[in-house]
Amino acid sequence: MPYTLDCQNKTDAPSFRQLYLPVYGAMAGMPPLESRGDRPLKMTFEDQLKTLIFFHLEEHTSAQHLLQDLEEDDFAREVIAPEEGIKKSSFSEAINSRGLEQLIHIYQNLQSKAINVLPKEYDELGDLIGIDGSLIDACLSMHWADYRKGSKKAKVHLGFDLNRSIPRKIFLSDGKGAERAFVSMILSPGQTGVMDRGYQAHDRFDQWQEEGKHFVCRIKASTRKKRIKDNEINPNSTIFYDAIVLLGTAGVNQSKKPLRLVGFSVDDKKYWVATSRYDLTAEQIAFIYKLRWDIEKFFAWWKRHLKVYHLIARSDYGLMVQILSGLITYLLLAIYCCEQHNEKVSIKRVRQLRIKIQNETRIANKHIAYSSFESNFKNHKISDCYANT
């Protein structure tokens, strides 16, 4: 089924249409969203997706805030909201029970487009994927999101493309979910996972090498090392250690497969990084680990400026819908900023986009109001403009 931009009888908002345009290509082959009963859908999938993008784009802080805008804001009412509007109960039902399959389809296809559009910044270093987890504060009614007594949290496990600065694979678990198990699910063969020392596990290092998946992972300085072979070190660099080793204690937790260990210092602080990359210099390995901070910056930006962790859903299904829509919004912004400004996503460009959308709405509404006034004026006789005496 073809998808088109239907803007008849809608407030003209070319900037939003430009942002949203890649979604139509990403819908190709998407399974249709169907009602589960005899009642017709109150929101189509496109209504749902536009509403969620609007939620993130405009920094709404709650579902009530969003629904009020859908009812009272000119742009939201004309371009975003379903034609007959949407009530809180219908909105909650839609978010918590429908659309996840379609969102996954859109997300994966938008990723493919972003990969083709965005430049690869560190091509000589290979396909780099930063991996980290992020906790989401949950409410006590979210029984599935156990973390510790008296506190509820969920956890996002994300792979982040460090070459293009976009999110890749994502998984959701309760707050106690172990992070290391998700590395194999996030990485594809040939990719290099870049991780902090919370992911250190010698048996996992063996497993990832067997799977053909590379890693650059910080380890604890106190980790036992059995040196097999020393690599030459440039005396003028920040590298102080480069060798092939076995990690851990023999007979207890020692790695079975040799790996490379690089030690470097930054501002008098020493870092130890285990890796399966033998094709790069020690300086390149150190640089790759420094790139890991990009995923931390992404999480901070994403939470602060797109309000992804302001919950509008309570079920694990609904929370995944909300998170995926936040990632889709970010991918759309990444494509938009690259195509329109040849830049990465920034809050400056996002604010400009918000202002443009509002200005376009005001101009369109003024034009409609003036056209209506002019038409009414022309249809009246001159004598009709005077009071009878």
C-alpha cells in the first residue's frame, strides 16, 4: 500500500513534513495495525507515531501535557492529533498494547537510511559500537521493573554507532538485568564493542572471540595478567603497556584465549583496556576507548532534550513503545540535520526546528483567517456595512 503526504485541510507545516518524510519510505512492507476486536481504532498507527514524535520533539513532561496540546495547540490539533481527537483512556490503551511491531519495522528501516546518509567518521577504525545500559526510574505499579526494595527501575541496553552517532540495537530489562549477556545480542560479527569495566568477564572475552565479535573493554587495574608476548611501545606516547596476555587466575577465572592488553594514561590516571583488535596501533586502541564517552553523552542529551524517560506508559510493552519512538525521533533529527545543515544533531538545530514549525503554523492560520475575512467582505453589499437608522 503506498503512503502519501496527505495535508488537505491541514495547517501547512513544511518543516515538520520534511522531518517526517523518511518515515514514509520506512513504512514499506510494514504489517498493518489492526483492531483486536469489533471496535474501530481510535488512533491509526500513523496517528500514534506522529503523536509520539510530537511528544519527544516538543519536550512534553507527561501524557496529560501532551493530550492538552493535542486539543488546544493549533499545529498539534491540525497536523498531529486524530481527526476526532483522542481521549486519555484511548491514548493509554494504544500506547500500552499496540504498535510495537510496526515501530520496530520503522526503526530498523530508518537505521538503514541513516547509515547510508550519515558520513562514517572513523572508517579506518572499523565498525565501532558503544555498549552501555541506562536505568529508568519506574513507579511502584510497574511490578516487572524490580531493582531493589522500595525502588523500581527499568534498564535500557543500547548499542550506539560511534562512527555515525546514532543508536542501533536496543533491549529492555528490569533494573537488575545483567548487562554482559546483551553484548552478544547487540554486536554482529566483525563489529567492535566498546565498553566500560562493568562488562569485564574473562569467559565472555573468550565467547566474543569465538563468535567473531571484537571488543575494546576497560578492565580493573588489579586484574591478574599472564604476559605471553610484549609489543613494541613508542616512548613518546601515552602508552605504557602493550602485550598479549591471559587475564585472571589460572584454574579460577583465567581466559582461555589470549588477548591484547593496552595500558595508557590520561592526566596522570591509568587505564587498562583489553581488546581482540590486533590490527590497530596501541594509540588507536586508546582513542577508541575514549570514544565510548559518546554513548554517555547521547544518553544525557536524549533524556534531557527529548524527555524520553518521562513515563507515559507503565507496562513493559508500553515503555518499549515509548523508548523506540524516542529513538525514531532521534534518527529523524539526525537525518534532518545532516540533509538540511550538514551537521550532527544539536539542541540548537532542534530549537530552530521547533520555532520554524510554530512560525509556519501561525503564518498559515493568519492567511486562512485573512482569506476568510476577504471572502466574507466581498460577498456583502456596501450598504450591508452600515447600520440601519
